[in-house]
Amino acid sequence: MTPISRRGFVGLGASVAAGMTLGAAPAPAPAAGTRAGAAAAATGTIKDVRHVVILMQENRSFDHYFGRLKGVRGFDDRSGITLAGNRSVFDQPNGTGRQYPWKLSATPAAGGQPGPVLAQCNGDLPHSWSSQHTAWNKGRMDKWVSGVGSVRSLGYLDRADLPFHYALADAYTVCDAYFCSTLSATGPNRTYLWSGKVDASSYDGGDESGLTWQNYAQALQAAGVSWKVYQNAQDNYGDNGCAYFSAFTSAKAGNPLYDRGMSSVPKVTGSTPDDIAAAIKADVLAGTLPQVSWVVPNQAFSEHPYAPPGDGAHFIDLVYRALAADPDVFDSTVLFLNYDENDGCFDHVPPPVPPAGTAGEFLNGVPYGFGFRVPMTVISPWTRGGWVSSEVFEHTSVLRFLETWTTALGTPAACPNITAWRRKVSGDLTGVFDFAHPVYGAVALPATSVIGYATCGPLSNPVPTTNALPAQEPGTRPSRALPYQPNGYLDRLEFGTSGKILAWFTMANQGAPATRAAHLSIHPNAYRDTTPWQYTVDAGATATDFFNIGSGNGDGKYDLTMTGPNRFLRRFKGDATKAGKSAEVRVRYATASGTGKLAVYFAMVNSGTAPLTFTLTSNHYRTDGPWTYTVAAGATVEDFFNAAAYQNGWYDFTVTVDADATWSRRFTGRLETGSASVSG
């Protein structure tokens, strides 16, 4: 296969030679219960974390890896946006045809058969500022093939291909609303991880160099927090974010910026197969593991296509075992496993985007990000149990966690570079933890082995062999509470002069759990320009806006979708020249009488001069109904549904009226109670 590498194959020969000697991993470590020592020392707070390890791998999207994983927002997402022609977001344009996500499989050599190992041998895709923004298409999410330039953008892997990654997700916590920071390439996204911002030099996705603002390692150094980058400097694929900054590249031996940020781990001979993991293990056993560590693999184990994911799994396993070499260290460590960007691989969830003009978030009128979703698995005693968090995060969330943690320890290390908008919309990752209920010890994980570049390099890239929406693994998983409570509805139609018809929308983020801003967007599906409008609704706040659906914008016809976090969706369809113009449904959340549980209330409004019959149908979560309501002219009828009491907070209803077949309203989401729930 012919790679589209952003740097060329740095140190390829050495990487392959070293990689091919590793062989299978040793037997998995046994699981352990609660350790008396750790339990006795625990405070039940973030202060129990003594070490944070950040392992950022390369170039995989969330759907590409976890679209089929049970209980996450993957291929069974009923809240996906709609493309032109009323197509599912999964049904992507492909030239004159269409293509759904398809399972990567190897093209067999002469006389050979494709297999699950060789399915991982897929070459890289364009993933520059230009191609990423084109695939995004201003939020329409409909140019994954033409923007990236290959139908391979829609290829995915599953549990058969990624047993180790799936096992980590099943044992710990996976984040299904973790986005990369910018619609660009590796360098800018790693710059966000290491410093909290980029500038105009990052727009093309080129290698970062000569940056002069504060790197977060410098903030740690100034605060007296120990830190280190574990790397082989001669083969780090350009992934060490410290090396992007002049303060580090100009530092000499003896300067901590060089010694901790730029130098290589010791070379190891003998039975230890990997220098980086060996260095981590040595520091773990010596009691010198820093408070904060960044781990930078070499190219062969980075998972950057066409480095096989199985090889990345082998490296991750080595790091996992190195940390587990001392149980006390392992039981006080958080390992963040994330991916810098998506490599042009498809993801179906539109990333949050700032409103136009947001300070520090636009380059020549084009937003930096967020970028597309990427995998994030949080490995620690406080994230055990196969949880999912659907809270919105991106790479600066890792720095935010470090800010919160170091502040709690009394050694605050702040990152001044993160924009106010990112701080409002994305979280600090503390919401994925349950510090009061740790589960200590390592878990049994699948054995790993190395495929190697030498195996993948000669193979042809895979091609689609199927074209249907993939089935996601059935079932749910426990889900963390979220810090917002989005709501929204079409409030009314206003009829003006010269054919103007305004559809007024109300958006809200209210309720006891709402402590952080929620990003919402409204997507016109038809009848007008389909670029979505972006909104940031503060905690406890409401917002309103209108669309002109009149002359030249549908002439009264409308089809609009409102989206938000954690499968929140509203869809409004109708024709303002028909009887449905007098019908509306307004939604609110309140405690239901007699239950003490939060419920969703539907107020059916008839502003016309004749009675209307509303029918409310459950699309999912309930098997009863439908429910019918006759609303007199000029009247309102309200009813409620105990979603929190009976459906773990989830609801999904469609409302129609008898007098107008063009009119419908769909309401989907989850009521937040401040407590854990299950995935939808």
C-alpha cells in the first residue's frame, strides 16, 4: 500500500526490527480486589491520585474503533443528523452512489484468504486542515468520501479486530463524546494537548515548531510538580509536543526542560523488549515515577495507519504492565489513553463548534474546532466497571484535569492558553471518576502480539464488500451523570409581510444538574441552505433564535433538527400554509406529582379556530401507547411521562396532528438527575 504520511517513515527499519522481536505478551495479570493499604490511605477525593500518565496514540476516530461497541453512541444511534434527501448520516455520498460504514478486510494475496489480523493493514488517509474541514462541510457531515478522497474513510474495525481495546473499554471507562481539539492533523492536536491552544501556523496541519507560548510542562515545572516525557527521541514520529516549543529545543542537558522533556529513555538490552515500557517500570519500582508523565511511542506502535492497531495494543499493554509492577503505584495512577485525531476516518457525531466570532477559536472566519470524536479510555481504580461517559471533552480537558488535580494538592499549575469557550463547553474529566468507590488492582486482558510493518506494507488497501448499516453490539452499560440538561422546542410561527414566516425556537439548559454550558446546533435538513447554526447555552440559561421559512426559504415548508449532547435531538417538520401552522408542542422538565421523579411534560398548543387531535407515539424505551389528545381551539393540554422513574431518564417521542400529515415533532433525550444512569 502507498502511505500518505505526514512525516515520512522516521526510523522505519529500526522500528520494524525491534517490533518483530517482541512476540506475544505474557499471561494477563490477575484481577485484585480492594487493597487494605490503599483503602486505609484513601480520602475518597481526587487527592487519592498520585500519578497521571497520558498516552496519546495516533489517528483513529471513535466510530472507526468503537462504532460497534456495546452501550456507546455508535452505529445504532437513533439521534444521528439527517443528510440531504432525508438520508441517515451513516448513508454517505460516494460519487454517484452511497456507502455505509463497512468493515475493513484485507484484500487476499494470490491464493490467500483475508483474515482478522490482516484487516488491520489499512493505509493512512488525508487529514489536513483542508480535508478535515471539507469532510465536516460546515457541520453538514456529508463529504466523508469526497473530502477525504477515499471510500476507505468509512472503514471500521470491531471487537474481532480490537480485542484488547474492547477489553479495556469493558473493564474501565470509555468516553463517547471526546473530540479532538481541531479539524486538522496530528501536530496541532498535540499542541492543544501539551499547551491548550494553537495559532495560525497550525492551520495546514504541518509539523509544529518554534512555538513560543507556555507549554504545560513549564507550568508543572514552575509549580513544583514532577513530570517527564517517556520517549525514544530518534523514533518518536514527531509526536513529542514539547519539541514543538523553542524553550525546549534550545534547552541543553542539565536544564529540566531538556532532561525531562527532550531526552530519550535508556536503551535496554536483554529480555526486556521495549525501552519505553522498561523505563516506566524502572521508575515505578524505584518509586520515582513522576506525578505527570507523557508517553510517546515510536512510529511502529503509534497506531497511525498503517501501523496495525494490534501493535498499538501490544505497546499499551506493556505500559499497563509497567505501571502494575508496583501495586501501590498502579492503585494510585490514572492512565488517559486517547488519540490525537481521526486520520480522515468517519465519525457521525457533529463536533461542537463555537458561535461566529468567538475569541481565539477562528482562523480567517473558519473555526479551529472541535474536531471529530476520537477514542478515550480512562484507566484507573476510580473508573473500573465498564462505564461510559457522554460528557463533552476534548484534548484540553486533560489539561483541565491536571489543573483541578494540582490545585487540590496545593500545587496549582494553571494553563492560561485555553479559551473561555472551551472551558465553558468541555469538561475537566473529573466527571468520569468515582473517587469514593475505587476498585483496586490490574485486570485480566487479552494477550497481544505484533503484526509489524513488514507484514502490512506489501498488502493492497481493503475495499468495501458490504453496504448496509452495521449492527452494534446489543446492550447498555452504566453511564455517568452529566452537568447539563438541554431542552428545546419550536415555540411559534410568526407571519410577516412580503412572505416572511419566522419559526421561533427556544433552547434551554436548566435544572439542578446544569452546571456547565451546553452546545446546541440547528440543522436545516431541506428547503434552504443546510449549514447548521451553532449555539452555546450557559448553565441555567435559555436562548432564542428564529429561521425564516417563508419566501425563498421553503415558502412555508420546513424540516429542521436541533441537536445537543448525549443523543439530545429535536426534529420539526411541517408546512406553514397548512392546518399544522396552528399546532405546537412545548416541552419542560419537572418533578412528577406523587413520584418525586423527574418527568418530561408535553404542552400541546392549538392557536387555531378549530379543534386539533394530537397523537403522541413512543419511538423507543416504551412499548405502550400511542396517546391521543383533543385540544380545543385556543386551548392547551399538557401531559407528562415519568422517564426518570421508568426508563432511566431516556425518552423518545413523536407527536403528530390529525389535520396535517406534513406536521410532526420529535423529542429525544435523557433527563439528568445528578446520579448515574445507563446508556441509551
